[in-house]
Amino acid sequence: MSDVMPPPVHLDEVVEGLAGNPALPTELVRRLFSYRNGYGSVAKRPDLTDDMIAEIIAADDDWLTHALALNRSLPYAFRMTLAEHPDPGIRAAAVAGADGAPRELFERLLGDADPQVREHLAKSDHVPTDLRERLAADPEPEVRATLAQWWTRAPEAVRRILLTDPEDAVRTAACATYYRRLPRPVPPADLLPALLADPVTRAGAVRHCALDAGTARRLADDPDDEVRKELAEHPDLPPRLRDVLAEDPSLRVRLGVFARQDTPESSRAAIHAQILSYAPPLDRPEDQVLDDDALERQFMNEMARLECRTLRLPWVTADPLPYVDSPYACFRASAAMSDSLPAPVVARLLDDEESDVRTTMALHARDRVDPATAERIDRGYRPGKKTRWRPADAFPLPADVLRRLATDPDPRMRQLAPRDSDLPVELIRHLAADPDQTVRRAIASHPQLPTPELIQLLADPSESVATTAAANPNLPPEQMHRLLALARL
């Protein structure tokens, strides 16, 4: 293979990758300050000197300065300078990157005229408590709602202010069924009657209330699906209403009944079958347009399918043995979360037909997972939603296995081979020419990747492969110079 670099197909992305290359010489780092076709990634480098930072600020380019504000290695004095920048997006970024910043920075930005800056303060756990408390009285409802969603450990006095806010959006955020942080806050008991009476806080209040018969009947008739779903999960729900909710129009409400310990098995089986059998219509007539309610119902039914798969039940984990052979994968996965299962049961769950069950069991019985089991579980891993994590991240495979996987028929398994830092060069070259771009991307960062192959990957048709290759610290300096020359830098 020639060591002459072919022209990159994705020059802008290659330059962005080069900007993050830890071996990039200082003089080339400076040349990137004038680059205007990317996202200013060079300003996120942790090795910037004070004079480099000053040069970036003086350039006054939006992307470059914004990236600098996000740089968590930025010295405090420069962060204070960016806190005075005329662009509110840059001032907000200065907050987002301000882990451990002194109080003075937060004091200065607390009175910022732009709400998005104060919203970033509301999200940040690095803001001193007494300063963050002031945001509960912020003039903008969006800021107060953000505070309610993100600061779940706020002092009770602050939670009270937010729970009684005059704006619906703020109260909704303060008493919700979902928060941006854990733990879920518990409303003060004396506020619960008002929160249950308020349509915008009712769903979030249900799980915290003492459920008498009259309240239960009213909540079972509530038009809000989320209220009925919360009621279906309440531990004090009367059996009669449980059976009513088992026939609810909303699959998510029925899922709440499915997950109850006291639900009759016949009802549980029927609900499970209903959820699994749901499928959105594929052959809708071209002239049929769903209204907003129908679209929302379809979306929520699809959500129920996903939630059923990811459901984990503490009461099953607490008493797992009756459920290790359950017909419901989520029950078996919940049982697998127990750390006290006998060895034969662990072995059975490690060989379960469902990926979620196998993976969960492996994570709770690490000492029982040998390389062959780890490989099998990773090979069959099928996550319910998109994620970069895979079982091999938790169970590193030995070098001999990784080398064997370099020629595996499955590209997803070939992606693991570059995790062997001493991978033989012939296998590295083989992977660098792999037909699958995800495999080429994995090998593009390998420390032993030969220079000709590394240069070739700079011209890869895949943006991500080319970007990764440009960030490889073994890229020869002369090739770095050539890339910058191609970018007219």
C-alpha cells in the first residue's frame, strides 16, 4: 500500500478529528484557530496554554469561542471573561463547563439578562445552594420549571415554592412522574390535597397520597392516562378498581396492573398478550391522517411495549425463585437482579432465551461468567433501545478470543478485535480493509495501526472512520501538515 495520502473525502471532518489529536504539534494547534468550516473542536483541547486561549478569545469566532466555553480545563480567569461575552449561548456554555468554579462566577451569571443562561444555572449541581435557591423566584417560568426538574434534592422551602408556583408549567415540573435527576422528590404531606386537586400535578401526586376509597374511584375515572397509570401502580389500590384498570383503553395503564404483585395470573397473562400483540397499522390509506389524540395513543401504546421489556420489579427481585421460570422476560430479568440465586438457577438464567435476562444475570453474577459465556452473551446482546454499551464493556475478553473474533462473520463481533492492544499486524491490516465501516472505525484508533493503512483510512468514505483516523496520535506529523495544507490552513 502506498504511503501517499489520497485526498480525504470528508476534509472538514478529518480536520475536526485532527483538532482533537493529542499528538498534534503546538504550531499546528495554532493554525487550526483560523479554521472556520468545523465546530471549533480545537478549543476543547485540555492542553491549551494561556496565550492560546487568549488568541482564541481574540479571534471572536462563535463556534470556536463556544467550544472554549465548554472546555472543562479552562482556567477560571478566562471563564470569567467568557461570562461577560455578548453572546448568551457562550455565557450559558461557560456555566455548562464550570465544574468546581468559584462562587464569583455563579454570582455574576445569576443576574444574567438571558433566561437560557439562568436555565443552565438551574441545571447545575455546582452552583452554591444559597445562590441556586434564588432561581425559585426567577421572573421566567422556564427557569423555575428547569430548577424543579433538575434540583430534586432542593431544600423543602424551595420545593414548596415551586409546587405552589402560579404557573402551570412550573407546578407540572415540580410534581411530575419523571425528573431529570434522582431521587424522586416527595411532596410535603400538607400540600398533597391541593396537588391531587390540580390537574397539572395530579399524576405526580398519586403515588404519594394515602388512597381512600373515594379518592381511588375519582382517580380511576380521571381522563388523564398518566393519572390512571399512577393509580394502577399504587400499593393500596382496591382489587375491584385494579380489575377495572386491567381493561383500561391505555396499554400503559394496563401495564401498571400487569406489574402489580396482587394481580391475578389470568389478568397478567391477558395484559401481557395484549401488549405484545399491539402493532401500529402499516397499511393506513394514503388519505387517512391521524388526529393528535390518535397519534398520541399510538405513540403511548408503542411506549408500553418498550416499558414492558425494560420493566424491573423490586418485589420479584426480593423473592426471585418463584419467577425464574416466568413466561414474562421482565420477571425473569427482575429475578436475575438478585445476588443470592443458587448456582443452577444462575446457569439457567445465563442461558435464557432473552438477551435482557442473560445480560442482567451476568451483571449480577460476575464471578460465574467465564470468557465463553461472556462472548456468547455479547454475541446475542439485543438492547431494547439504542445504546453504545455492550456486555463486552463489562466483561473484557482475553486476547486469544479477540484475535479469533478479528475474522468472525459478524461485523459486530469483529469490532471487538481492536481491543487487543497487541493485535498482530496482519489482523490489523485485515480489519483496516474490512467492508463494514463500524469495524474500520474501531481499528482506526489502534495504537499499532501501520502508517500506510492509517493514511488510507483518512480518505475513507465513512465520515466517522476518517475522523477517528485523524485523531490517532500515531499519525505522522508530515501527514498532519498535509491535511492542514489541503484545508488551506
